[in-house]
Amino acid sequence: MTPRGLRGRDLLLVAVICVVWAGNFLTSAFALREIPPFLFTAVRLAILALALGAFVKPPQNGQWPLLVAVALCNGVLHFGLSFWALHLAGDLASPAIVMQSYVPMAALLAWWWLGERFGWRTGIAIALSFGGVLVLGFDPIVLDAPASLVLMLVSALFLAIGTVLMRRLSGMNMVSQQGWTAILGLLPLLALSAIFEPHGFEALRDASWIGWGGAAYAALFASLLGHGLYYVLVQRHPVAQVTPWLLLAPVGAVLLGMAFWGDRPGPQLWIGGAMVLGGVLIIALRALAKQRPLPPGEAL
């Protein structure tokens, strides 16, 4: 991996990743008008499992429990709850921004579970991010759907847990991780849908190309293309050097929400969002200074 920063073609790849992940908020929001969240997530993972099933490799001995835990945290609870939050939200901006709170959560969990220490600058950045969530929560459009904010925070927590657990997985590439997450997460999601979305399959049967297209976009573009290009980048550069650029994805989601979803963010959302993303950026830059891996959370 080269020590120099990203430039030229690699910056173009970053731009593609961020556009694809930002677009996933918009396409999923439209699709969730037709397909309920848990079932939508199951369809997404089913498409991903079909695409990657032939390429997955079994984990090393003794790592099955850890792999199952990662799949449940990332594939079932993170994705399922985040799509539920997006379904309830009145905008795209607040879910896209609150999602990033997984970064300070992961830093705290790594300190608690793995003994990873962080300095006072990172501590201030963590406090800044969580303070931003509080400020953002007073935006009128967020107050109209407070359950969305709570669900996205819980979703971010499970992503943070999955992120920390992934550090203990060894000998698995990104294709196998995504493939097994899809395969292992499918049945639990179908069970959750059967319990909480009793008319979900009727909605799926009646869904238009918008609903099916949103699920296909999430699987093929957000997961396969987005994470595939990310994997290419981390073969060339340290992970900590790539992740700060990926904060452009939630910024793109905010802009798409304003252009196509009718979002009109108020001052609380702008200030709170700046605090959240600013804190996350500082954490990412401190990780870069220490060359500490900081895996990105897929933008849904």
C-alpha cells in the first residue's frame, strides 16, 4: 500500500462510492413506500446471497460463532432497523447523519472490549458527535418522528458492535464477509417480517419496479459496487486513509433529500449534523494519524 494520499483515479473511485451510497438512501426511501422494512432487507440480502453465494469461503476453525454474531448485528439488526428508521423518518438528512454515530460508538466499544486507548482529542470528538445527535433531535421534522431517531441510534449501535467484532475475524475477504452476512441473515429477517409485518408478502407481490428496483440497487450497487470499490481502495491505501473521504456519502444523501425528497433542513439539523460529522471526521483523522483501521459503515 502506498503511503501517499488518494489522488486522481482513486479519488474518482471515492466519488463513485459516495454517490452510490448516498443514492441508496433515496432509492430505498421510495422503495420502502411499497415494501415493509424487514422484508425489504430480506429481499436485498437474498439478491446479494444469489450474487455471492458461489464465491464465499468457510471461516477458519472456531470462528463460526463470531461470523454468525457479525451477520446478526450487521445484516439483520443494523440493516433491518435502519430501513425501519428510514421508513418512519420524514426526511433523508437526519437518518443519513445519525447513522454516522456508529463511529464514536465503535471507538467506545473498542476501548471497553479490546482495550484500545484513545487520546483527549478523540474523546472530545466523541462527545461532539453525541452532542450533535441531541441538537439534531430538536429539529421539528425529527420531533415529528422521534421513533426514527431512536431506531437509527439503535441500528448504529449494532453496526458499531458488528464493526468491533469484525476485527476478530481472520482469513476472510470482503466477498466472503458480505456473502455470509447475506446467507446467515436471510432467515432471521424473514422470521422478523412474518412477526412484525403480517401483510408484508402481499405488499411484496403488489410492489412495482420502484420497490424491486430499490432492493436491487441496495444489493448490487450499495453493497457489491460500493464495497467492492472500497476493497480496491484499501488494497492501495491504509484503511484509515480512505475512511475520512467516505463522510461525503451522508453529505450527498442530505443534498439528494433536498433535491428529490423535499427536505428542508432547519438550523438544528444543520448545526447538529455539522457536529456529528465534524466529530466523526476528527475521529477518522486521529485514526489516520495512528494508522488504526476504522472500517466504514455502509450508507444503509
